[in-house]
Amino acid sequence: MNKLLDRDLLSALVLFVVGTVSLYEAGTDVRNWIFPRLATYLILAIAAALAARVVFSALVKRVPDLVDLMQEDRIVYFDVLVFLMIVLAYMFVMYGLGFWLSSLIMLWLTSLYLTLEKTRANIGLALVVPLVACVVAYFVFLHVFYVPFPKAIWWPGVG
């Protein structure tokens, strides 16, 4: 049972699930071939490479890199759980507030939460960097890749 806790195997399984769901949800629209399909194929290729690495490691009889579930790591697990909750809330709020506003809020929340030292400079940096990232991503995805994004339902014209 411990061999199932190999980091590469767990990563490959998660990426296979994410890639399969993404491939299924991409649709047949021609715009889906530019970004979502290529990103999905990349995810599936990485998953296949990780699975091949697990098989190769088993053939060579290399010791697997197991996930240690130790009591001292509970803070890390709590951080991962909080981040997961923020991402799940983001997925539900995205269609109400629109993609860009909800992405900015999600990035702000995660940046603020994951900032270790809550000094004025670090908090300012945690607020400015996501804003700049969203502005750059807006121009790249909308004006270079022509990727359509969900519009705001709760506040039309905002997202």
C-alpha cells in the first residue's frame, strides 16, 4: 500500500484526471484548439512522463519517493486545504463576478494568506503583484491568444 504514496504516481494520477476532464470539457469550437487543447495535451504528456518514470523506477528497483504523512506537516496540510477552499470558492464565484475580477480577488486572497511575514511592504507586494499579473494576462490572453472568458452575471459589464 505504501508504494501507492509515490509522489510521481500520485502526481501522474491527478494530472491524468485533470487532463481527462479538461479534454472532455474543451468542446469542438475552433477557439478551443489554441490554448485549452494545447494546455490539456501538455498536462497529459507530463502525466504520461511521470507514469513512465514510475514504471522505470519499479523496473530498476529504485526506492520510491514516498509522501510522508507526518504530524509535523499539519500546518502545510492546513495551508493546502485553505488554498483548496479559496480555489473552490473562486470556481463558484467566477461566473457571478466574471473571470478577471474573481481571478484578481483569488490571487489577492492567496497572496495575503501565504505571505509569511505580514509587514506593510509584504502586504503591499502581495496586492500589487496579482494586480500586475492580471493586467498582463488580460492583454496576452484577450489580445494575443483571443481566448474568450466568462462575463459577470451578478454585475454585467464588470468581469
